[in-house]
Amino acid sequence: MPDRFPSLCDLLFTHANLATMAAGKYHIKKDAALAVSGKTIAWIGAMANLPEEAASLAKTVIDCEGKWLLPGFVDCHTHMVWGGSRSNEFEMRLKGASYGEIAAQGGGIASTVSATRAASAEALLAIGLKRAHHFLTQGITCFEVKSGYGLDMDSELKMLSVVREMDRTCPQDIHATFLGAHALPPEYKGRQGAYTDLVVEEMLPAVKAQGVASAVDVFCEKIAFSREETRRIFKTATDMGFGLKLHAEQLSDCDGAALAADFKALSCDHLEYLSPTGAKAMAENGVIPVLLPGAFHYLKEIKIPPMELFRSLDMPMALATDLNPGTSPVFNMTLVLNLACILFGMTCEEAIAGATLHGARALGINGTKGSLEPGKDADITLWDMEAPSDLCYLSGLLSPELVVTGGKIEYKN
């Protein structure tokens, strides 16, 4: 940490309590100051060590009055861009309809695919910007968005182009992931191999050529894509220079985690049915487990991910909203923190680290995001609370008073 206060200071927070989340721990600093120069954090220290001239050097000074500064949340798994609504299906499930019965009536993912294909890029962008702004008001300063509701060439590229435009327009940092292998589109029923051919031979080259995604994801599950199909997609994606992510072991153990480890994927997500062998392979290859308690909650699952196994292997656990219209219509990261603690048994410190530094790890950006440290991006949130654990404990009460992204104040509550 540099001792010298910066000669150029755009933003200075004083009299703050900090939970820096450095190295995935609270690392609390009481009565501290934090200085921002340009887009980065330039100085952190005790108020007692703040130079007398600091306030005069700063363009803007914010007296935090003992409130808490934390890094902005990093939501490393969302499906934010989609058309249509499935609230009617939610009511159907509550009345006893099965997923199969809903799908037989044209519901499920097929209904979202149909609505997303029919929606214009402009309409999807308007929806995406509205959802992204809500994320901002909840302290989410960086997030990932997957495609996967187009499932044809034009619609997948449309979705990814919308995400790229969102990244250009929104104050947050947004990462696009190609999830063409999310489900089998209805027109390919009974022709899984042909659709995998389309993903590998046509979609992936087009996504690469247009530069609309930095990572590739696959849903590896009995109801989706096999291990062999996933391997083929991963091999092509790796050769093209994409980062890799994987939906796996959510409903059964398909040994997808070991495959993600073989390819040194960024993350493997869901993991309720993860085996000890798969977990060990992930740990040895630096694959981050991403836990999604929102989906677990909405699907009324009963088997939780192997939390003690993750701890015994010293694996950083990331958390995400899994925002999607069918199984996790969750827009609030503090709700996810609460669910992770109650349903999965995470400690508050583990949960907050999962939604900050370890979320950044799952996107491969922990060098610049996820903690309050000099040299890192100035993505900062200010909270009026007694302790960081209130983010997990006071469900539905807290939202940040102020959100800074890239060194600029982008939201005030």
C-alpha cells in the first residue's frame, strides 16, 4: 500500500469503516479514509494518517460519518437479457403443474426462446438497461450476461450485441458469455447432434468474428448437453481463445466438473451434485465454484452443494443471482447473501466474499475488481449499517446510499 497521498485526488471518503474484502476476508479498517484518482483506488489509510492537505487536494470529499465502504458486488452469473414473462408459470407450479406439463403447453424455456426471438434488439436493449439500472441501485457494479435464449444464429448474435451495447451504455462493467448450448431449440427436436454441429461449426466462429463475447458456457446435464458434446464445444472454444464456464452437477452428477477442470475453465456453476473427485479436480486446476441459491430456492431443491468439501479443499466460493425468468428471477444480491447463509450454511464473511472478490475470480478479473485495494478499480458502495453482516442478516432492508463505478459517483440513494 503506498504511503504517499496522491497529488491528484478526484474523490476522498473520510471517517469510513471499511470492509476491504482483500484476500476474501473482511479486513476491517475502522475510522479510515479512501482516495480515488481517476478510475482507481489510490490510497487507503487510517484517518490519523491522512495528510492535513488531503481535503484541499481532493475535488470531492464525502464524510461517511462512520458508515461502511465495501467493494461493489460482482455478479458472475446472470441471464439478464430475455423477452417475455413467465410469471404465469410460477403460478402454475404453485398449483401443482410439473415442469413437463408446463413445457407441453409451450411453456418453460421454449416460451422465453420464442419471445426473445420475436423481440427486436431495441426492445431487448431497453429491457436490459432497465434491469442493469436496478442492479446499480443494489450495489452491483460489475456483472456477466449470458446469451442462450435465442438458440439460432441470428437471435444469439442479437442477444450478444445487446449485451455489448449495454456495456457501452451502462456505468457498470458488463461481461458477455455465449451460451448457445443452453437447451435444444424446438426445431432441432430429435437432432441434438445437428444442433451441436451448428454451435461448433457456425455459431462459435460468428461470435468470435464479431467480438461479442469473451467466454463460452454450456449446460452439461442429462436434460441438456452431454459430456461428450460439452467437450467438443469446449475444445473449439479453447482453440478460438474464449474463456470457459460451465453449468454442471445441478440435477445429477454428469462429471461435468472434471471436464471443466480438464479445460481449466474459469468457473463451474450450480454444483449441488458435485462429487469429491470433481471437486478435487476443480481445486487442482483453479476452477471457481459458483453457487446459485436463488435457483435452489425457486426449484425447491433439497441437496445443497458440498460446502464442507469446498472448505476442506480451500476453494474460494463465488455467489451469483443467476437472474433468469424461469428458475431464479432474483434481482437483489443481498437476498442471495441471505439465502446462501440460511440454505447453504455460508458464513456472512464467506457470502460477502463470494459476491465480491470471488465473483471477480469467477470472471478472471480479480486483479482489478472485487476488493478495496490501492491500484484496483474504484468500484465502491457506501452502506448505513452496524456491521457488514447486516448485508446478510437484514433481508430486504438495506440498499447502498451511494455507488461508485470506475471512480465516478453513478448512483445516490
